[in-house]
Amino acid sequence: MNWDDFKGLKYYIAYAAVVIGFFVYSGATGWKWFNPTHTETEHNSGTGHHVGRSYIYHK
Amino acid sequence: MSGSNYTLKCPKCQAVNTVRGKAMTLAMTCSSCSVYFRVGNWDKTITPFHSAYEPALPLGTKGKIDGVVYEVMGFTVKKEQKYKYQWREYLLFNPFQGYAFLSEYDGHWNIIWPIENEPTKGTTKSDFYEGGVSYQLFQKYEAKVVYARGEFFFDVVDLTNSTLNREYIAPPFMYAVEESDDSVLWCKGEHITKQEVASAFNVQAKSLPTQKGIGYTQPVMGSIQSSTLINFTIFVFVALLISQFYFSSNAEETIVYQGTFYQSALGDQKFFVTPSFVLEGSSKSLTIDIEAPLQNDWFFGEFSLINEDNGTELIFTKDIEYYEGYDDEGRWTEGSSHGEAFLSKIPAGKYHINVYPEFSTSSHQFSLLVKRDVATMSNFFLAFVVLALFPAGYFIRKNLMERKRWSESDYSPYDSYE
Amino acid sequence: MQRNEVYSCPQCQALNKATLSQTSILICKSCKSLIPDPQGHQALPDASPMPEDWSFLKLGSVCDLPQQSFTIVGRCRLQLRNEYKNFWCAEYASGKALYVVESFGSFAIFLSPWADYTKNASKLRAGKSIEISSDVTLTGEYVEKCEGLSFEGELGPWAFIKPGFFVVQASTGPKTAIFFIDPKKNIDYLLGEKITSDRLNFKNTIEWNEWK
């Protein structure tokens, strides 16, 4: 095996580098790719305990 | 062809033929009456051909292959004697490198050149090893020339008729040996694409024969070597495993909140509010373990993780249920009294959780355990699968192509399995 | 014929100087005629004029090796039935002769002198094992009849001057031997090594520019 052999693999090498890079980034930030916990995000200007949907419930 | 004053008279029609190969040409066809004749005085035989074929690469055309300029000197159509298939060979010449052949069958091309030394013998008669690669016997045949045109540096008709040929392959490479009582000639060959041939000889690719099936030295996927792919895949999986090991062993799994809630404490409120807790560092995962003492019952909760610094609210639900009983086959259980919610990429900040529970008639409490920086295995398995797709696809395709390739051979290693 | 002696061509009277310590054949550079040995103990070769071919070597080509350089001074071209062999004779180390054998871009160099092959001649076949000595066994590559001979320049020791003999080449790895078998005479052979033309590093060659 020599370096020329890797030329044929250049696309797989690039692909593997992207996957591994993404895996490392996800591991470092605690990102689970397929997460059964579905979440919704809401943004509110207030900072108290009763904001967003909580605020609706609270009313 | 040009540039030679060397001429020979056709022994049949007496036409004067310019001999491009000069004294190196030992047999040729007459440009006027097309008969094949030997140049030397020792053999005056004249060979006529009953059919005519047109070479896809015109005689006299020059082309550059691997940096060497070759000229097409001769063209032959050969017929295998057992299965009667035909293929075409172009004799190429360069004064510094000698001669080589371009062989074409069903639109698949090989560049073949004589070699000085016999390859290293293997353990069986049907294979050998060269450069650490195993070459398998693909075909053994005798052939006849059914048509020739141009010039030849040997008596191609007589040699073809008198030799037994064996070809060994390790795509894209091959070794061929021509054996007769008087000579053993080893050649090495390599698959060359139709486009490379067209580009080398400056002809239109569409003017070359159409490809059919798989060539016997055609590589499975471009220039990929199986051993290199295996080695690289192992390297990638090891890198993935090391990364996963690092994340698993370095996950802090800090408990940031733990508490139990009772329906009785709810009063007329619709939700519980946890005390505030602080998440530190960069973005990390957060897990919320929910435990409810259920017995043939369920618990449902809607949860809001609220960032008190910016008001962002992350809403998720969790439904847990647990049933058990007895039937004809004995005791059964279904579900669990435990559930986990996984939240990705939660930034640092001050948080609390609002829980909107729905209790059943018999379920009246639940507990929460909130942990920061919990590693997950699922990314590892997914990455493993994603990375395995290419090598798996390659080897499946390779296997299918190899079976198809070897279906043309009397020496298929797949026959014993089928 | 002696080194540094000048011989006059009987046909054209051109002067030809021998450069080898032991010249067996000298062809006039001017009119291509054979210059007989004045000692008179030489049979006349049965040779054809040197034909045109595509060899890139010529008389005067120089091979420049790190430890030695040599100059091509003559050639014997063997026309075989299905091939040709150019035996280029080169002068090195003040008069010594060696042969560089060339055919279709493949080369072998023979520094050792001609030797007698005294073993069983029937073994000299293609595909057979041919024992030269206890430590050299080669495999026969081809047997070809020599149909024509042509000479030019100056040759060192050379005994085969009439066509009709058989040529056998046998090799193992880089080691190679070329046997000349004349049924009426003994069998002579040269033992040498195959070598690439790159390694021989020829200078003063024919360029053949149309192939570049």
C-alpha cells in the first residue's frame, strides 16, 4: 500500500472526515442526533418563573 | 504512416509497400491486395483472410499512454477456439520502449506489454503472487487470427496458432503467458478505460466499440484498492471508538436537581416549579429522569425548561406507563415506571423547570433527577452505520461484479458455492 | 587484429583503427566492407548489409555508469524468425570488450567472456530448467533460429559468422544467458544481467524525435 492507493478513496476520506468531525462536535456539545425527546422552543422577554406557555397556564 | 524509405514487394500482387517498422517488421499485409505475408526468406507462405474488419484505431495513429508515445503498427482480430468469441488486438510500437498491445473485447480495453521476468509462482498451478497480490487464473485458451492488417514484429498468425495462452487477473491488472514449444512470453496488462484510449489516440470515444457487460480486468470502482479501503475503514472505526471512549469517560453527569412532587402539594395550581439551578461551562446535554411509582397505571407530564437569563423556554412532554398481569403464558409486564428526556446542546445559564403533570386516579407522585453532561451511545452507533455505508456498498457491489465477471470464466472461484 | 593499429579497407582504402584488444571482426566505416585480418586466419562471415531499424543506439553511443563508462564500437544484428537481437559491442577500460544485447527496448549486459556449454544440449528449451553451474539455474525463454547476420564497426570475440544456428535465451530474475547452438560446433554462451535502458544512461543516441 502506498499513498497513491488513497487517491481512489479521496471521496470516502472526505466523507469520513466530515462524519467524524460532526461526531466529535456533537459529542463535545451534547447533541444527540436522533433524539426521541421532541422539544419546542419559545422565546419570551420576561425572566420570571411564569413565562411563555407557563404563563398561559399560570393565568 | 510516413518517414520510412524501407519498402517491400508483395509476393502476390507485386505492389510496393512502405515498411514503417523497417527491418523490425517480420510480417505484414499488403496495402494493395491485403494478403498477409512473411518478410523473411525462410517462410514464403501467403495467408489470405476471408473477412475484413475495420480497426477502431487507424494504423499509423500515434497515442500517448503513461507518458510513452506509441504508434499503431498492426491490427488483428483473434478468435478463441473453444467458445468462438472474437477480440481485437492493436500492436503498438515505440523505439525506446519496444512494443505493446492494446486489446479490446466487448468494448473493454487492456494495455499489455511484454515483461522481462516470470512472476513469482503461487502455491497452486492456477494462481501466483506478484507484489503481494494474488492473481487468479481466468482463462486458458487457444486462438487463431481471423484477420490482420498492418505490420508485425513477429509472425502473428503462426505464433497465435501455435501458442497456448493463460491469463491471470487481479483487476485492474493481469498477467498473460503465451507458451509454445519454442517460447514462453510473459506479459503484464492493465485495464484502460475507453475514454483514456480515445483521449490517448485523439479519437472520438463514441467511435470506439460500445461496452457490454463487465470487462475481465475492469476495476470494481475506479482505482479503489480493497485492502486500502479495509485498512482505512479500520482506522476510521478506531478513531470513532476512541472519540466515543473519550466522551463517555469524560462525561461529568453532574446532578443539578433532584426532587419528588406530590399531587396533594399542587393544590389549585396547575404546575410545579423546581428551584433554580445553574448550568456551567459550554453547551452540554441535560437529562431529566422521571420516576413514578406506577402499578397498571400511567403518568403524563409537560415540562418547560426555562432559561431565566434570556427567557427561552424548551418544552417537552413525557408519558410513562407500566402495566403487568398474568395470562395463559404466565406473568407479563409492559412499559416502565421510569422515563428519560434527553435535551441536546443546553447552554450555560440559570434554569428552572415547570412541570404540568396529569395524574391518573391512582398515581399521585413523581420524582425528577436532572443531570448535566450525559454521554450518549446512539451517535456512536449512527456514525458507525453512516461510515460503514460506503465500504459495505463497495463490497456488495464488488461481490456482485466479481460474480458477474467470473461467470465468463471456466475457473470461477464462485462455482463451488453455487 | 591489435588495438590502436590502423587497417586499410581493401575495397575503398579508408583507414580504420581497431580500438579493442582483441578484434575479431572489423567492418569499414566508410564502405561497410569486411576488412580481413592480415594474419589471414579468419573465415569470411556470411552476412547481409546492416538493415535500417529503429534502434536508438549507434556506433559512438556512450553508456555512462557511475563506476564505468563504455563506448559502442560495433554491432552484430541477429535476424531471428520472430525477433531480432542487436549485440552491441562496447569498448571499456582501454580495449576490453563487452556486449549489450538489445531487442525492442529490453536490454542485457554481458561482461563475462564467451563460455562453452558442456551440459546436455537437449535441456536448452523454452520453459525448461537450464543449469549453468551449481549456483546458477535459469529457465528457458525461447528458442529461435538465426536467419540472418549483419555486422558493423568492430566486434570483440565472436565465433558465429554464418546464420543457421539456434539462439536460446534463459533467465532467472535479472540473470540471463544467451546460448548459440550450432549443431556442427560446440555451444557457446554469454552470461550477464538484464538491465533497464534508464540505468544504462546512454548518451549520444539517435533521438527519434517523432516519438517524443
